[in-house]
Amino acid sequence: MVASSGRAVVARRRGGPERLVLADREFADPAPGGVRVAVQAAGVAYGDILLREGLVPRTEFPVTPGYDAVGIIEAVGEGVTELVPGQRVVVRTAGHGGYATHVEVSQDFAVAVPLDLDAAALVALPLNYVSAWQMLTRVAPAAPGGTVLVHGAAGGVGGALAELAQLRGLTVIGTASASRLEALTARGVRAVDRAGDWVRAVRAAAPDGVDTVFDGVGGATSRRSFTLLGAGGHLVVYGITAGLRRGRRSPLALAGTAAGTLRQSALGLFGKGLGVDGYMSASYVPAHPDRFREDLTELAALLNRRAISPRIAARLPLAQAAEAHRLLADGASGKIVLDVGDAESRTISTRDGAVVDGR
């Protein structure tokens, strides 16, 4: 094996999107149990913004963001037996490293996929769809025929939650900005304007309460959502986007989020027959690699059968990672993807319908 030369997007210190710069880099041989992948596409996620802003504990700068990628195995480390060079894989990083021409990951977090599936659709799976699937099937399963509330139902994880919940026979109430309500309704979601009195609207749609609330906002949104649960219901909190303002660290917003956070004692939950669950992909996935591979394999099969169709908000070249972060902070509807290898097309549509030539 030989090391590979390539490029990576690097944030040398915390700050705004302008901190993301493209730099030359050498990629070493994979460690034992690891694989080195020539990346075709990398996913952009809110966790990348938190990383860039220095809000992820124990982050050491300089750092390359990126949780998920798809590409071709270039080399394998000692002890790797089930994956071989030339295979196409979709991978989950250890929380950083995906915005690059090459990435090394443990074989535990790489799943072989067909060559003919779209790279952008595939890269939506390891973070957005696996997170949604695990919350729906492992953290707080709801029986078919039930009703769930999904906050940010037009976003990356929220959109995956809405689609997968419907696939599992659940009625979905979804909050979103006014401009996205029509699109949600067209997909069978009971859309609610998040800027209005959404608590009243949800109560009207589900008078007996909802079975599960999936909340990636946190703070007061979690506290108000708790009041909407029906008997035996669960609130699942998986993010704190309320602590950011347009994708930037905000001490005032963080303080407000902390002050507005739901506080319930174990005895209080017991007496009400309700549950509050937290899901953090960065903790859950590394602790359960077998579950990750099982869930990602199932989702890839659903994609191959066209049972799911990840929404792609934008596709940009690697050099425009900063613009990708700006689009995400503005509220992208679906997954934002960085095309790293030779893409079939670099013409993308932004959230407002404008056409951008990313070449």
C-alpha cells in the first residue's frame, strides 16, 4: 500500500463558514481494522456546524468536518477480511474527516453498497436516515396507526423521520417554516407553521395527544412539546439547534435554550406514564456498531427498492464547503451534499429554487 495525496477542507480555528478552506493533504495507509476510501460525495450536517463553531467537546483544531461519505475502497488495513479494494461503500466517520478526497474509517462503520445507486442519496443515509431509523425503531418505537410529531420536518433528519414514520404506518404531524408547508402537505404530512401557535394546531390535529415527539430544536420547544404527549407517550430530544443563530454560536441563544429546557423528575415521569429520551448519534452509533451496520444495510436495501427517496437540497463541489454551511444555516430542505469525485452533474437547486452551477 502507498499513501495518497489529495485535499481536505480544514477549519484551523473555530468560527464562521469563512474558516473552512481547502488544503492539500497526505492520507496515510489505513490502520489495522480500517479502510481508506476515495470519496465520491460527502454529506453536510448540523453537527458539522457545531464542530466548526467549537461546540463539540474535545474538538482539537485544525479539524476537517464531515460525518458521512460514499466512495470506493482504495486500501484496507491489517485484519480487514469482508471489505476489499474496489468495493463501493457508504461510511460513517468518527465525527470528522468526511470533507476530503479520501477518508479512513473503521471497517465497523463501512457498508458495501451497489455501484449504480446515486451518491447523493446514499450519503444521506449514515447520519440522517440512520439517526431517524434508530429513534423510530430502537429508542421510542410507536405502533402502526399511531401519531408522531416531528419538528423541522422539512430538514435533513426531520425529513427522514417523516418519511420513515409514514413507511412504518404512522401519521405524521410536522412543523416547518411557512414556505415549506405546501411541500410537506404534498408528501402526506399534516403540516404546521412553526412560527404560529403550533401547540394549539397540534392539539387540534391530535386531541388525545401524540405517541412520540421528535425534537431536534431543544429548549422551550421540548418543554412545550412534552405537554402534547398522549398516554404512554415519549419525547425524544436529539438536537439543540435553538442554541444557534443562523448557524453561528450564540451565547444568548445557548443561555435561553438552557433556561427553557424541560425539567422532569423520574417520579414525575413515572406518575404521568410518560418518557423522555435523548438520542445523540455521536454517542449511540460508536457504542453499537453492529446496530449501525444492520440499520444502514436495511436502509440501503430500502433505497435500492425505491421505498425511500432522500431529498437533496443542494450539491456543491468540495471547494464550496463554506457556501454549503451557509445554505444549511439558512434552513435547507433536505440533505446538502459535497461532490468530491467526478460528479454526473454539478448543477444544483438551492432551497429557494434558484439554479446554481457549482463547477
